[in-house]
Amino acid sequence: MCRSLSPVLIAAAFAATVLSPLAHAMLAAPADADAPPTAQQMSEIAGDYQLSDGRRMSVDFDGTEVYVQLDKRPRQQLQGGRDGQFRTLDGAISIRRKSAADAAAIDVRLSGQAVAVLR
């Protein structure tokens, strides 16, 4: 005895087959969220900066890595992602790249406190 499937069951099977992967893809994190920054992104934050608290900060890009030096303190490597955020391993210094139209192209946080960049 063979019964035909009801339209409701067919619609449910279709939804589960087609829409489920689509919904999962929409909710999943972007594939490059944890990807390393590009060389262009790293070079864009390089430069010498005058901070509003009187300190000087130097960001250097050597072609493969980005380093930051605050005043005469030891140079530290910055880790970053394609989201434009860069931070030292201890999190004491973080830098975020802003749009190129901004006068100060980066935001700086020192020990969690925002510091204005005068450049």
C-alpha cells in the first residue's frame, strides 16, 4: 500500500534540505574573521604618532610583522586580524585602523584607556 506524501511533508523536507544549510551559513562567523591581516593592512598603521598624553609611539612594519614602541620602552610585536584590530600579546596596547579619510588614521588604547592621536 503506497501513500502519496502530503504537500506539508514535501514542504517540510524541502525546507530542511535547502534552508537549513543557508541559515547555518548566515549564522556562522565569517571565514576570514580569524585570518591574519594582509600586508597592506599592516603597512597602513605604520608610522610615528604623537599621543595626547605626551608620549610618542612608533609602529613599524618590516614586511612580515608589525611592531610598536612606546617612548623608550622595548619594542613589542602586534597581533592582528582582518578586522583592523591590532594588539600586543599582553593586551596593554591596542590599535584600530580607521578609514583613510580620518585625520588620525588609528585609534589607540593603552591599558584599556583611549588615548587621542595627534600625529
